[in-house]
Amino acid sequence: MRPVGVALSMSPSRIGGFLALLLALIAAPAVATPRIAETLVVAAPPDFEIRGPEDLKRLEGFPTRRVASLDDPGPAVGRPDWFKLRLEKEESDDVTPLALRLNSATQRRLEAHLAQGGALLSRAVAGYSIPQAERAYPTVRLILPLAEWRGREAFVYVRNERDHRLPLDPRFLDRSEWQMEVSSDFALLSAYLSGAFFILIVQTVLYFHFRERAVRDYILLTLSFVAIALVRSGYLDFHFCGSADGFLLGDWGGQIRLLNTFMVIRSIQSFFELEKFASGVDRWLSLFQKILLGALAASLFIPVEVTAVVVPLLYVIMGVAAFGACFAAIRAEVVGARLISAGWVGITILSLIVNLSSLGVIPHVVANPAAWFYLAAFWELLCNTLGLTFKFRTWEKLRHQKELRDLELAGMERMIRVMCHDLSTPLATIGMTTDLLELNRQAGKPVDLAATTSRLRLAFNAIKDQVDTARNIELLKLHGGSFALEPVDLCAAFDDVEHLVREKLARKRLTLRRVDWPETAVVMAEPRMLRLSIIANALSNAVKFSPAGGVIDVTLRRENASMVLSIRDHGIGIPREMRDAFERSGRIESRPGTMHEEGSGFGLMLMRDFTAAMGGEFRLKSCTAEDLPHEHGTTVTLRLPTPVANGAKST
């Protein structure tokens, strides 16, 4: 940091230099600055035009009335008015060429003539209903060159046929300001169109992703704003129209604004979904939309002076409606309502001010409405796009939460179906045992209480194990853990299941043939699921689809650090299309067995899922008699890890 004393010691020299520069500027010769010394209204006929010096002399002969400015007399909309401006310069100076700009952004037709000494020096025309060949400037803003003005005094004759009572706001421009006026509209339009094009891309992506009506309506609203910007600029008329008998897109400005108003109301309705929480406001806005459509149709036939009053009035109503809808949506805490409302504030306030000014209700306070329109419209489109993105992102979260709830409900339903499926085997054992007891009682035969008690106890234990398993699965899901595996004797587990299906085997006279069967085979598994959801399902399916008097082959062997259990029947097999469906989705359609046994179609899915959950592997191989007439049947192979593979010691 510099010492304070050094800074103070240098300040006098700086002050001296600044004073010298100021004195030099004061002593410099003054640049001629024109001014409008007098403004007159000329009582010329409505169809009067200037085509040459004779017409200029006729115009000078009409009565005149002095007014304060071009905007004070309040001329009628749609009727031509002639003005006479007397320009003055303090001294004659031909160094700096000047121009006079008239703000004709909303004028139907505006022309200006520079005259001096009874001679016409220059002419400029702007507006909508003029052929392209007569237009001196691509936009509808009029700029009259003053470069040929020599001397102290000159006159500008202005003919104005306006659609609105907005000010002409005359202003003198030097060369740099003139060039800036020429390029500023194009720069603003280019910036707005670039931003609107980018926002349209974002909105289109949102629409194709969500297919929501609100996004579609906002895309149409964006296009209507773009249409207004292009019409206001006049570039479409300049480059593409104007040669077809004077037809210009700008002549449809009122209709385009009505269509834009319609899209504004429709977009607010669709975004806020007013019918859900403010049905009264929604009905009122729907009625207003019908009024807008009626006004749009009527505007094709009514005079322009009527349209010039109706369109601003409807715009004012639209602004009030937009504020009311935003207020209601914010109170109802609609998702994205604050963002959307922030976007509408700027353009709605600007619309109210401009249209109330055009109706003569309030004084004119907006100097350059075109620039403010581009800024406010882009801000509105940006906020609306952000609001749409936020809204649908929130909807996506809600949808995801709903999907999770649906999945949870589906899981609960699946668990119930699984329990019903797994409980069918022990319940069938209980049923067949009680039937056998009843038959023996009726026949007077003795009952083997030990065998009967053993079968019933096994069935009871199976039901209890299934209930415990369902409880464990629910706890597992809540805590997000994994199955608690423990060493289980696979041979003993298979024996327990065989006792459960013994009655089914006897009923179909099936032989269970064990091949390469060891005395013990310890694997790491969850014991209840291993017995009821894996082995029981595999053995029950083999019994179900085997023919009466057939054979079921069961093998158990060690392969490296795994035990492999294979259950093969010689039954009807699984058709190819059902096998393909199981490989794709894990589901298989339930089929009746060889003795019309019913099933749920969940057995194979349970075996696959629970085997994988225990770190094992499930394989299915099947073919029908059509595929292999002598080798048909189904083989289920279960590969389960041993305690050595899991780093544990068998007990």
C-alpha cells in the first residue's frame, strides 16, 4: 500500500490536469445542435400525399395549429395526420451530418420529408402497409437523414397513420448514434432469437421426455413471442414480403398479439393446473380464452381503429388475469409457481404500462418499448423454462417415490404368493395325513401314530419355518443387510423335504433314486430357505410333471469348493418358448401337472433368486418329447458354496 503522504502530494498535479482539460473543453468551438423550435398540426385532407414541390406548396397553404409536441394533439387512431416541425440550429455547420429518429415501432404508416426553401431534400418511410421498394429502413422505426440540411432553419413534414396512441418520441442523432440506432434493433432481435431458440430446444426436449400439456403450450407461447418480435422488427417484411401488392406480415400485428394473449392464458392454465385448486379462476380464464378467439375472428373484419382499442384492452385484462393466477398458484403452493410468477412480472408490468399508455389512461413513460419487450420476453421464457424443469424434476421425484411404493407393494404381494406356494406342500401333507387317518378309522384299521405324528410335526415345522422366513426377509429388507448364512447339512435338508413329499410320491407311484449320494454334504446356506424355497420347490416340480410310475434321479457331488445337487425327472419337460421367457424375465407360466396338479409359476423363480442370494448358482435344462423323444424331462442343478469357500469351518 502506498503512503498517504505520497498520494496527497500527487493529487494537486492530477487536479491541475483535470482543470486544464475542462477549460479546453469549454473553450472548444460549440458543435451545432439542432432543435425542434415549433410543432404544428396541419389541417390537410386525409388522402393528401407529397409527391413533389407542388404538393409541398399545397401543404404549406393549409391551416395550422400549434401544439407542444408530436404526441400532444392526441390524433384519432387509424386517421392520417400531418405535422410540421420547424428545425433550428444555432449556427450553420456542415461537418456533422445528423438524422431525426421517430419511434414508429407501433405505427401503421409513417413518412417524413425534409424541406428547405421550398425544395424537398430527403424522405423516409416506415410502417406496415408500404411496399418494400418504398422502404428506406428494414425496421419500422423511421430515421430521416438531415445531411443535406444547410443553413440555420429547415422544416420536416410528418404524415402519421397510427394503430396506437404511443409517442413518436422525436430525437436527433449524430453519425454514431444513427449507426447505433440502425444496428441496435438487429442486435437485440438476434440476441432474443438466439436465446429463444435455445429455450425452444430445452422445452422440446422436456416435451418429448414428459409429454406434458404444459410444455406443449409453452412451446407455442415461445413461438408466438418470436412471431411478435419478428413482426415488430420488420425484417420478415423486408426480406420476404412487401412485393405482393403491399401485403406485409406487420399488417397482422393485432391478430398476432391476440393469438399471443390467448397462448399466455392457456400456458398459465396448463402449468398451474388451476382446475385442481382454483376451479373458479380456471373457468373465468377459459371464458376469457373464448372471448379472445371471438375477438381474433372479429379483428379480420372490423376497422383498424377499433382493433387498436380492443387489443390493448384485452392485453390489460390478460395482465390482471396473469397476476391473479400467479397469486392463487403461490397461495396454493403449486410446484414452480414462484419461478413462473417471477418470469411473468416483468413482461406483464411492461404490457400493462404500454397498453394503458396506448389507451390514453396513463402518460407515456416507456421510451423504447422494443428493447424492453425483448428483455422482458426473454426473462419470461427463461424463468418459465426453469420453472418447467423444476416442476418436472419434482414430479420425477414424486413418480420415483410412487414407483418405490409400488415396488414395495409388489414385493409384499410376491411374498404372500411365495408363502402360499411354499405352504402348499406342508398343508397338502397335513391334508393327506388327516384323510388317511379318517379312512383308517372308517375301515377299522390301526393307525401308525409314530409315523403320523412324524409327518404332522414335519409339516408343522415347515409352516413355522416359512413364517419365520417371511419375517426374516422383511427384516432383511428393512435393515438392508444380507442373508445370514450358516453351515447346513444338505443331505439332512433333502431328507426333511423328502418326508414332506412322500405322500405325493406314493400317490403317483414315483421312485426317488439317489445316485452318488454321500453321507454328509455341508454347505453355507440359510436353512429354512434351502429346505422350503429351493429343495422343496425343485422336488415338488419333479413330482408334479413326472408320469405315474416314473423315476426321479437325484445326485449330489462335490466340485472344487461347491456341492452340486441335481434333481432330474423324466416328465413332460418345458417347451422352448417357456424356457426363453424364463431366461428373459425370470417368470414362467404355471401349468397343470400330469395328474392336473395346480401351481403358481413361482417355483423356478424362487429357486433361482434364493440360490443366488446364498452365493450359489441355479441352472435349468429341459426338453420336451418333441425335442428329444427318448431323453425328455427337466434337470434342476443347484450349486452351493461349502464352508471352505466362505472362509468358515464346518461343524
